Amino acid sequence: MESPSNPYLSATNLYAEALASSDLFSNNKTIMLLICPTTGSIVGASSGACEYYGYSREQLTSMAIAEINTASVEEISKEMNRAESESRNFFVFSHRLSSGEIRNVEVISTPISVGENKLLFSVINDVTEKLIAEEKAKRTLSELETILDNAHEGIAYIRNRVFVRVNNWLLEQTGYLRTELEGSDTSIIHESLKSYHQIGKEAYSGIEGGNVYRAEIRLKRKDESLFWCRITGREIDQNAEGAGSIWLFDDISKQRQKEQALHQRANFDHLTGLPNRALFLDRLTQAISRAKRNGERLALLFADLNGFKAINDSLGHSAGDQALIEIAERLTQTIRASDTLARFAGDEFTMVLPGIDSQASIDRFIGKINQQFDQPFVIDGIPIALSLSIGAAIYPEQGESINELLVRADEQMYQQKRASRKPTKNLTQSIVAVSQYFSGPNENPVQKKPDS
């Protein structure tokens, strides 16, 4: 017995037949299907669909969409909910071709009315290669992000001087959270606004022309501490306005510290911290050049400590070192910011005094030095009176070269030393007292020796 006819299916089939037989649909190379939403039956297929799936129209219209779509009912429902939450008008499914090959497709389904009934008019677009490319791009991006985040230097993508993306190194080095640094102006890590504006002026005029900018600057952490950094910047695409730039950050603090230590050892006395002979001669050379260029005078002072040998012999070299350190401190309090004070050798100190142009000025300056020596030096708790013999030479009257000035100042210093070559009462008493302090009152004191 034949089952009763279904008016809905009959009307749908008639409409689908009419639509499917029309040239607009049947001859269209676009992949299109007409599907009954109730049964899932394919009731119409374009020539593009037939060619794509590898079936004849008769075969396709005798199939249900479930024979093509590999997704289960549950998976279809999830994809539909996903599409709704993402506000997209298409679904992504996997369709099986007649060859058995599985292809990824985007399906846009639109309900169309057939009297009181409806069909789903579906347009299918193969996105297999697109999804493969997107997945490959995602993997590549993930790999790049892994590389960037594990790099041993800072990397930042910056647009309009705002951090867009930074790697973990830069976060760890500056102490900021990602949410604090990304989206912030780059001035946040600059030592000062002056440095920020200067770098902006120097860097961006260059990288906008396709050049690479390099500099060594101090940057600021979140806790306000500073560190030395070598920065390298380059525009991503100079032909694309607003594309931004990529910057590399390399911490060179240790390198700078080593360089500073080498510079310190090469140019400064390790005991007193004063410039050594090499640095002093370099500064004297520069001072003479400036004086010559500006038509000015300068004075060179050469000072030698009286009685230093007696201190070393009585108390030892440690006490002598202590005396030299305190002498350097007192002389430092005497000189001006424009002057240079150096430990020339042993117990000899030299000074360059720009702008002092007369013997009277020199005498006043030496008077200030002598005032610093009015108070005794306390060495190991024992007060000892010390003094300096000082010679001076004026550029250019008493010498135009370094050698001439040094010889003249040295000669004057020895003239003064010879004129006063006798042990001072204070110094002798100090040496005896120190000797008794270390040897005991019943032992013979150290033999007094003349000042060196």
C-alpha cells in the first residue's frame, strides 16, 4: 500500500525542480545546493556543485546533505552556536567529495520561501588552502613569538612611539607588566624627557629614510634604577605610512662597568682616586691649548710632601697611604671645579689652575693650601703635622710647553724645600710620639730622620 502523499514535500519538490531547472541556477559555476531543512535532502544542485563534488545532478539530488557533510548533528549544532557568538554569517564544515577526499568549506545558507514552506539556499566556498595557510601562519607566528619571548635581548614593535608588542626580556629588564608597557608611550623607559626628545629627533629622522639607528643610552626601570642599553631601530616598511618600527635592546651594563673599570685603572690613582700622571698630562695639554686659543694664562703647581719618608719608616706604608689619602682630600677642598688636581708620583701632587695669571694669585692660592695643613693629620690616632713644598710656573711667560712648565715648577719646589730643609719641631715630636705608641715608653724611639 502506498503511503499518503505529503503536500509540503510535493510543493517543495515542485519549486526546487523549477528553480533547479532554471538556467540561472543549474548552469551556474558557483557551488550551490538547495536543501530541504526538514529531511536534509538535496533537492537542487548547480553545475558548479556537480563539478566540485564529482556527482551528476541526478546523483546529488538523490542524496542527503549528511552524506556530504562529515560533521555529526552535535558538531553542526556547536558550529552554528560558534558562528552566532562570532557574529559571522557562514559555517565552516568538512565536505566529502565523490573521490573520498575531505575538503574544508564555508557554507552560507539562506532560507527561501516556497509558498508556506522553506528551503535552504546554500552557497559553498572551498577554503581548504586558505585554512591550511592560516594554520601555517598561526604556527609560524607561534614559533616566532616563542623565539622572541626566549630571545636574550629586548625586542619591541613600536608605532608612533607607543609600545605595541614587547617580548619577555624587555618586561623582565624594565620590571613592568605586559599590560603596563604595551600601549604606553616609550618615554616610560627613558632616563629623562630630554633624552626621550633627543632620541626621537635623532632616530626617527634616520629610520624614516630606511636607515638603521644605533645608540648606547641609559634607560630607566620601573623602580627608577638605570641601566646602559644598546638600542637598534629600523622601520618595518618605509613605503607604508604608520607601519611602525622594530627595536632591539641589548643590556651593556656589565660591558660599561668593565670599560669604566679599565678607564679608572688607566687614568686614576688607585689609592687617592685622583687623576694619575697620564690623565694629568692629557688635561694639561688641553688646558694649554684652550689658553693659547683664548689668549689666557694658567698656572701649574708642583707640590711635594715634607717628611713623608719619616712616616713610612716610623709607622709603615699603611700609615703613609692613610696620610696620602687625607692630603688628597684636603687639597680637593681647595681647588675649583675648573682646576685639575693629580697624584703625579709617590708623594708628589700637581695642579693645573686655568685663569690664574700672576704670582700674587698663585701666592693667595698656596696660602689657602697651607691653611688646610694648619690642622695636624691624625694617623692611627696620633696627630702629625705635615706640610708641602710647592713650586709654580705660569703659562706662557715661564714656559709654553708641558716640559718647560714642569721643569720650572719642579725647580721652584726644590728651591723651597732646600730653603726649609730642617725637621720641624711638630713633625719630630709626632714621630717620637708615634714610635713610643707602638714600641712602648721604655724602648728607644725611632731615630729621627731629615725630611725627604
